[in-house]
Amino acid sequence: LCLCALVSLCGPRRAQAQSADLRWKTLETEHFYVHYYAGEEAAAERMAATVERAYARLSVELGHEPLLKTHVVVNDQTDEANGSASVTPFGRISANVVAPYTGSVLMAYDDWVDVLMTHELVHVLHLDTIHGLPRIVNAIVGFGVLGQVWSPNSVQPRWFTEGIASKYESSFGSQGRYRSSQFDMMLRMPVVEQRVQTLDQVSNGANVFPYGTSPYLYGLHFVHYIGERYGRDKLREFSHVYGGQAIPESINRGAQRVYGVTFEQLWAEFILELTNRFQAQARRIRDRGIREGRRLTFSTSNSSNHGFTRAPMWSQDDAYLYFYEDDGHWRPGFRRIRSTGGRIREGVNYGRQGADVDVERVLDTQDFSLGDFTPRGELVFHASRSHDFRYSWNDLYLWTPPNPDHVRRLTFGLRALDPDVSPDGRTVVFARGDTAQTRLAFLDLDTLDVTEVAPMDRLAQVTGPVFSPDGRKVAFSGWRDGGYRDLYVYDRERGETERITADRYLDLQPSWTPDGAYILFSSDRDDVFNVYAYDVAARELKQVTNVLGGAFDPVVSHDGARMAYVGYSSYGYDLWVMEFKPEAFFEPLPGVSALPLKSEPVSNTRAGAPPMTLGNGPYRPIKTMFPRLIVPAGLDATGDGNGFSLGVTTSISDYLGFHSLSGRFAYLFDQQAPEGSVSYSFRQLLPDFSISYGRDVNLKTGDFNRYNYDHIAGDVEGEQGYLQSGYRQQIDRVAASVAVPVLRHPIHRVDAALSYRYTHYRNLDADLEPIDPNAPSSTLPYTGGIGEVELNVGYTNAVGVRYGYGNKTGRAASIGVRFIDPALGGDASDLVVEAGYNEFLPMPWRGHQVLALRLEGAASSRGVLGGGYFALGGYSRDQDIVRTLIARNAFVEGHSLRGFRTAAFDGDYRALLNLEYRIPIVDVERGIGSAPLFLRRVALAPFTDVGGAWIGAFRPDVLHVGVGGNLIFQFFVAYGESVNLFFTYAHGFDDEQGIDFFQMMLARSF
């Protein structure tokens, strides 16, 4: 069972939707295969050189070298900086070449490729460190060294796996997250406000800001503390010790063996050191005198990476402040609040829902967006959309108020960010993305012509461009190789760029004062992000704020009297306003950045060394398409109907997921029959294609009734007499399908699929029918073939929110039509239509309560298998919770008439309405130390079901009613696997088929 669970985690992953015009290539080095597509040669070569350099250092530092080469795929199909790594079934890294955006938790880098590849390679080396019994198991099921299924280090709290990777990304570079003032800010404020997360919260991903960043944030500093206190060699030793432990998740056993104490004790020491460090920094800040504004919003940020309050904009009369907000309670978008502030109240639960009473929704953009208003009051903003079904790129849009549907697309596939409108309203300046770089570009709003400015250098990044009040110049933040993120001013008339600052500080988010006298920006010059003012005429720098948290996105009102900015607290980012008085500016602290100089890449030129690149040519799927694992497919002795079975499964897939082939074979001992399946998928094109063949053998308890007078009924209770029922049914299926995406949008999604399937039913016990003229006629099951064509179309725009349970708003609809005819094979004919509709209605009061409904119906022109085509009833009682947890295959609510026996009703028609009222009761967000069990939330969902199945004309009495409720406990197990434990009670109002149903089970709400 454990092996089956691990296989489900380590099976081949599809890279992403591809297209034939992406010509993939492979670059081979001494330790890596680097896969990329044409046009990304420079990025691929740089990644290859960087990862080889990192390998030379990290393999020594961590004391491990993988036996096989690691595969690296270079992605440039998104504007989101990120990467991932895995070692099951083999070592692989996926890396996005696009650099982190301003405000990202990754923005402190001297060389993004170096930081990224170092971080991901640490994961590969750490997770691939396997000893003892796990290594023996991998050798058995992985054909020696071709694949592996068991990596003990993969089952650790993420604060250790991400913490050790983040530590080395900083240790081997001049920046990284350990030297990030932003990361320091995210620790300083919880210390100051006494909201430091506990070990159980960090270990299990608590729904507490900064959410997914917490394992990186706390883990980095915790691992660094352990390395400094006990020695870096102890980090390596722990990786090797835990990599040989056969008992999963026994992390404290390894800690006591290596460090002599548990992680709970280490955490207490670490928090004490952390508190002393940041309390001392807070005292130094206060000693200079706090200079901050008045807080206007009291929201909770939905994410530490873009999903928070950003980019305030003043209305023309300075009465309102517009801003982007993503608070985890509703869809993100543009909001506004009076510049004098609004009413506040106590929020609900961890998310503090409803604390801001007077924040108004202006436009929901569904995704991270920044923008600027034209003089006519229209909003130009950027948003991410699917481009050609392959790329998730940002483009510019124009919204004409007040209708939220009046949005016009201005650019197509330009990877456009940070739009700012010129004072005359005719031109938009923005950051134009390309492979591993961004540059200035201008859009004419009348003609939609785009003019691009030559990049500063090959790998420069441009962010936050903004027009001067006269429209002649553009200020922006630019990044140059070596980790220099400074301010620049571009003169549009002369076509020249002037560098305003030149240092290792992060100078971000410039804006001009209305008179053009100052350029305001945010910078970490004193290890805290504050607002600074650059005097354009005097060429002098002054400090504007001195805050405990951070100050970002400064912008001055049109009358020049006030400045809005985004401040930081332990809950995230909020809007602040202060008086703008140049005479109150003060001198910045003198000093030079403590960041070391960036080291240059070292080429592999030592005597006798092989060349860095061993080969470069077209990507050959066949080279990676071979079996890597052969593992048990099933072991069942639970008496679930089919009896004891034993089988094996294996899968074959090329690295990019273009081709995949899987097979399974099992033998059912009780039925003395084999079963299995084989399937092939091709995913390089749009649409996707797949074909499959499978054979199943089921033990049917009815349908085949016959009288055997040669059989003498015994006295044993339950033994059949002359009437014999049940048989072994063999089902052979051949199928082919084509699936295509129809629409991709941050909210809306449409998919369609067309398939052909031939199914043949056979009675393996047909020879048991007695030939006796005195016996009653036997009831024969259906045998023969059914050929059918099926079309399915599905739509959804249902979305959930961070602090709610399940989907909060939106709808989903699907329809499937099956055409069965002898011309398609077999001897049956039928027309089957099935449709479903879900609606999620949020309640107008606080608490994230939702009325969820599901309506579904189905009709068959005739029952091809005899009797009713559709069955309807309640849940089965045979769920094995342990097996369900291992297989990660929980029940899905809906499709059931709760409170009734399983398959209580059947017919050629079926109708069902499920109504649920979902009530989150309390956010617990606690566990037990470093244990892999964490209780997130408790919710209640009373429900009512109405439905029935019938043959012939509809009659009201075919409908039946069931009522009940679910008490739901949401857990995290195994450091991140989400599990919903349902305590369900249901009562069906029917004397014959209705029951009182109570069961504990793992399930998911519809």
C-alpha cells in the first residue's frame, strides 16, 4: 500500500500543453540534460553553465552525487518567476527564465538564474540522498538505478526542504533571501506585534500570512541558525541520516541522533534568538524617530507574492484613493476608499473578514493587475491571460467605467506590465517582456502602435516606468547584472537614459511629484524599506519615512499636500496616507551596502576537463521513454467483492510528457481470471490524443439467476439452494479520445472532448446454466458489444477564496451526449444525455457562508443493459479510510441521494438536486509540534437532497427527499496533503429505501 501511494506521487508529470511549432532541443553536459525550445538558446546555455557550477560546489557541500544525470527543462511560457524539482522517479528540474517582479519575495537577487538553479539543485541533491532500506526498495522496483519510488527526505516539513535550499542560494551568492530586507521585514513585524508562528504552523502550512512563504521565511532562518549553532556539516549529516530512515515522518528521531535535541527544543532556542535580533533592530528604528502616516485599510493580504494591496492612485479631485487589493475574501481587483479614511471594525476569524467597512469594489480583474487612469477616467491595466493556449502572459487592457464588461484588449502577447498613462492621455509607457529581460515600450492609445526602446544590456530588467508631469521623461527602476537595482530617467526627446542611483540597494517603484521637483521611491538603504525623495534639480537624496515595517509605492496627491503609500504589518500590506512636507525630509543614514560583490561564473577550463557541452541537438523523446519503475498495482484481501488480487504496473513517458504509455496486469485468485489495461497518450499538439484497452473481471451478485436441481442446499446459513445467482462478468474496452481546450481565462474555463468506445460484456459462467426442461427459465445477463461515440463539454468559473470552505462564487455546467448504434460496433442502440449544473451563492453577511446547489439530470432512450439505465441512491458504506487516504481518492459529494440505500432506485431517467448550506465554524490552524498532522478548520454543512430515477412518464411520486448534515474537519497530513474528514448523518423519507445513515469518511464537497 505504501508503494502504491508513493507511485501516485512520483508518476510522470505532464510538462504543459505544447504545440508542434515549439521545436524542442536538448543540450547535454557532464551532469545534466537541458531541454529547451528554439529561441531560448542563450537562456539554456546560461542555465547549463550555471547549474554545472552549482553542482561542483553543492555536491561537495551536501556530500552526494546522483547516479544518473538530472533533466532540466527551460520554461519561458509564463510571466511568473518560479521553479520546481523532484527526484521521483528520476531527478528533474523545471525553471522559468523570467526574472522576479517587483514586490515578489524572490526580488532580492544578483543573478536570477544562479539563485534559481542553486535552489532547485539543492532540492535534487537533498531529496536524492537515500540510504538503507529505501535504497534497496528503489533498486528492486526501479530496475537497479533507472528509477526510484521512495525518497525519505521528500517526506519532511517544508521548512527544512525549502529552508536548506534557500540557505545555500544565499550562501553561494551575494544576495538571496537570507540577505533580503523584505524577508527581514516579514520576520521583524511578527516579532514586534507578537504574532510569530509556532513550529506546528510552519511545519504544516497554516493559513496565516505569509502563507506559502512561511516555510521559506522561517525555514531559511531556522536552518541558518542550526548551521551556525551546530555547524554546517550537521545539516549534511541530518540529510544523510533521515535519508536512510525507513519509518516515514519520524523527523525528531533524526534530530536527536544528529543534534542531541528535538526540533521543538531547537525551535524554542531559535525564536529566542530571532526575538532578540529583531527587537534590537526595532529599537534602533525607534531611536531615529518614527515617521509614518495614518493607516487607511486593515485588510489581510491573500499572498506574499503580488496578492496584496498595491499601487495607490489618487482620484482627480484627491477625494479617493484607488488601489489594487487581494485580501483572500473575494476576487482580486481594483478598489477605492475615501482618502480621509473609512470605518473599521473587528474582523472575523484569521482573515479578519469585514474589518474595512468602506472599501468599495471598482473592478474585479481576477488576477494580479496594476494600472493607471487616463484623464478621461478610463483605466489602463495589465492582466495575465492565456495566449495561444500555451502561454500565460500579461497584456494591457482598457476599462471604460462604470460597466465592468466594457474592457478592451490593447496588446496581444507582448508580456506587458506596469502601465502608466501620459499626462495628455495619448500614450502608455509599460515594461515589455522578452526572454529573460524587460525593456521600455510606448503604446499609442489612438493607433495601438507600440514603440520599443533598446534594452540597457542583454539581461536588464525594467519595472515601474512612470511619466514625468510634462510627459517628456520616464523614471523607472532598472536591474543590471551584478545585482544593481537602481533608478533611471529616460528622456523621450533625446532618447537617452540617465542613471540616478548606483549602489547595491533595491531602489523600487518611482513616482514624480506633481511639480516634477522630486522622484519618490522605496529603498532598503537602512535595511528597512522606506520612502526616499530624489531632488531632481539639486541631485540630492532625502529620506521621507522611517517605519518599523516597510513603505512602498509612494504617490503624491494632485495638490501636493499628501502622500499615499503601502505599509506593512504582520497581517500583510495596507494603504497609508501622510502629509507631504519637503521641509520635513531628513538625511538618510550614511553607509555602504553590506552585500558582497557578485562572483563571476567560473568556466570549466581546467586541464584535462571535458567540454561543458557534450552535445546539442533536437529533443528525442525516445531517449527518455523507457520503464523506470515496476511496482505492485494492487493487494486486496478485504473481501470487497472481487476478492484477493495481485498485480504490477509500470509506465513509460518521455521527459516533456509528449508521449506516455502505461500498463497494468493483475490476477484475481478467487475468480481465477486475469485483468489489466494499457493506454497511450500523445500531448504535443492541441488537441490531446489517447487510446486505451482494458479488461476487468467483476463478480456480479445478480442478473444471472438459474435453477440447478443437481445442487443440494445445505444447512449452512447463507448457502444458496436450488436458485443460483451471480456470475463472473468480463468487460473488454477499447477507447480512443481527443480533448481540446476551448477557453482559458483566470476565471472562465471551457473544455471539450470527443471519444469513441467499444465495450464487450461476457458471462464467464455461461456454461453453468443447466439444461433441464423442468427448471424455470433462467434470467440471463446482457452479453455482447456496445459501440458508442461521446461528446462532452464543460464550463466553469467557480472560484474559492483563501478563508472560505470550498467554492465561494461562480457556477459550473457540463453536458455529455452518448450515441450508441450498431453501426459503431456491437448490437445495441441508444441515445444518452447527461447534464449537470452547479451554482455557488455567497451570503451577503460575514463568515463566508455559501449556499451550494447542484442540479443534474440524465435520460436514455432505452436501457441497453436491461432494466434501468441509471441508478440513484446514497453512499456506499464500504470505504476503507486508510486505503482512501493512501490512494488520495476521496468521495465526491453530489451525484448521490443521501439518506437512501446504495442504488435504491433505477430507471431510464434520473433527476437530482443537492442543496448545501456551508458554514465555516472556526479556523483552528494548530497541530502538535513537528508532527505531520494539523487541524485547519471546522465547518458545518446541512443539506437537503431531492431526486429520483424512473421509467416512462414522470410522476411526482418518483421524487424522494433526504436531509442531513456534514460536520467537516479539514486536516493537513504528511506536511501538506489536504484531507477532509466528514461526519455525515442523513435520513431518507421513504419506508422501503430510506435509511438513517451515519458514517465517518474522507470526502470532498461538490
